[in-house]
Amino acid sequence: MLTIIAGIIMLGILVFIHELGHFAVAKLAGVKVLKFSLGFGPRLVSRQWGETEYMICAIPLGGYVQMLGEGSEEDQPLTEEERSRSFAEKSVGRRLAIVAAGPFMNLVLPFVILPLAFMVGINLPVFLDQPACVGYVLPQSPAAEAGLHRGDCIVAVGGQSIISWTDADKALLAQAGQAAVFDVQRDGTRQSISLAATDSSAEGLQALGLAPFQEAVVGALSPGMPAQQAGLQVGDLILSVDGENIASWYDLKAIIQQTGGGSQKFLVERNGQQLEINIVPARSDGGSEFLIGITPQTETVFKRFPLKEAFSHGVSRSRELIELTLVFIQKLVLGKVSSRNIGGPITVVQVAGQAAQTDLASILSILAFLSIQLGILNLFPIPILDGGHLLFGVFELIFRRPLPLRVREIAQQVGLLFIVLLMALAFYNDILRIFAGGQ
């Protein structure tokens, strides 16, 4: 419940920023704003301040700014004074500015908050800046089928030189939907390995089944699970299980399954001393796997940057997120990335809610990421979205006349149908992730 509430609050912040853009530019352009709403549907809270009614509504999946002369609820003819403040009576340039201001605010927000995230300090996984050397290959994954091995160090992807895991993930996105050629160093020799086209490339090396080296150090214990009950502690380094040496975290899963739920002897190192702990794995809920309830300790580095560097890193990261989003959309439109990658409001609330319960830098980072998605989505040239209204305005600017009313009405209906179908697909994907174990 806390995750849902936190997610809705974060989503509300993004909607507020978007609608504030429309509202502020409308005011600057001399347009009368009738309503400013966060959410749709029945009013939960409503307050009239001046000429504008401010509302919070029951369905927190968006918002709107209703302006005079915007095809709204005026039944009586407008007075001369009202006509001068009507959205419809403003010049095409002013109307375009009002419409564009919402997405513009969403795209500008990351350039403001990401530098702040780098200033307050951000925890980054250490492996991201390390060479892209493989610590584990997931069996039956695209990487395993291509022949990548533990110990391979990736030095190039698609001909692009790679220094770190971060570099590799960036290069992979450009290869999404097509075969990706990896140049790897293996046993002192350089080899080229081709991976078949897969949607997973858009999500980076780990989605292909590759993981960095990970020591078998306990990072967290699930309450009530066998590991906690047996006395395993956070920070314990697991050396062996039933006499079998544990070289990395990824060795544990297969070994835990071997006894079919029988007692196992864990040899761990704690504060320089070796201890033996007997643990009886428990069967996963509704599954055939056995678990002991531990997660790995991910080594991170906390970095805080001075103002100039924070601004530089924040701007660079913002541009990178916009670029990656545009590349992903391009791949999606061309059919090189599956539509299953589309997430809806449930996913957004989940991601935002989980981030909201961590630290300020994580909150700001997720806000920036989601703000970019919202801004770019609204610029799609689809009637009913801001991008569709911009398209109508550009037509009027070029041809010196608006599109015929009937054409606009049909376009709005088609656009609405498209959005409804897109939302249905997004909800379907969200629900599939939840009940099919996708998240």
C-alpha cells in the first residue's frame, strides 16, 4: 500500500509539472484558465481561486487545464472582453506555445533535478565503471546459446569499442532487434561472437543472461525464511555448501536445489572466522524451486559531486536518457523491439513507489526518467495528445487556415481509439508482469 501511495504521489508531481507548463504559458498569453485539475473523474478536492477552479480528482492517471474557448462548456456567446481572453482567438503561435509548454516542462525537469541528484550524492554499482567481464552466464539465455562464457571480457559491441559495463549497455540498445556482434577477450585471444536478434538487447547485458562477478556475500535476509532462522547474517561470505566450493553468488541456486529440500551445511566466513550453519531450504510458494531467503550484497560507491561537475553530469545524463528513449521508440515503431516492453500506469506506480522508499537521489533519478517518458509520449503526433494539437497548429500556420472541423473531429476519434488500445495493451502487459512473474 505504501508503494502505491508513494507511486501515485510521484506520478502526481509529474502531471502537476506538465499541467503547470500549460497553465503558466496560457496566463502569460492572456488566456483565461477555467480549471486546473490533477486527475480525472469525480472531484475529491475543489477550490476556486480567482477565475480558476483548482481540483484533485479520483483517477490519478493524468490531468488537464481547461481554458476559455477551448471547445469547453460555454453555452452563452462570449463578450468582447472574454473573446480577447479566449484560447481559440489567440494567434497560432501563442496557441502552439501553450500546447507545447506541457511536454517542454517534462523534458526540462530532468535538467533541473538530475544535477541536484549528483550534488546530494548517488549510490552507483561499482561494476558499472569496471571492464565488462562476464562473471556468470544464465543457462539457456541468448548469451549462453551464442557461446559466451564466464571469464569473457567484452571489448566491443557492433564494432564500437567498450571499456565498461555502462558502455556495453549503451552500445547494445542501438543493436536491439538485430544481430549483435561481440568482440571478447578469452584466454588471451580475441574472438567475435554473434548473438541472434533479440528484444532483450534494449535492456542491456544482464537481460541477455550476462552478469558481472558477484561474491557470495549476503546482502539481505527475508524475514521468517530458513537462512534467517538458521542464523545466517548480513555480510556473511558463503565459502561452500555441503563441501562444494562457492566461487560466486551464481553457484548457490543450483547447489541449493540438489538435496530437494534436505538439510545443507553452509560454511561461511564472518568477521575473519569460519562458521558452519545448517539450513533446510523451503519450497517457493506455488513453485518447484527451493529457497533459503537471501539476496546478494551489491558493492556500490557513493559519489557526491561539486556544483559544476554535478551540473555537467546531470545535463549529460538527461541528454542520454532522452536519446535512449528516442532510440527505443524508433526500435519499437520499426518492430525491432516487442510491444511487451510497453509499460502502463501500474508499472509506473510500482517503479515510482519503490524509488520513493529509497533515497533522494533515486527518487530524483526515477522522476527524471518518467518525466522524459511523459514528455516524449505527449509529443507524439496523435490527435488528443499535445503532439496532435501541435500538428493541427502547424497545418494552420503553413496553410493559413485551420483544418476543417469535421476532419479534426474524425482525427480526434481515431486518436482516442488509438490511445484506448495503447492503454489496454499497457494494462495487459502490466498485469502479465504481475501474474506471470515478469516483475
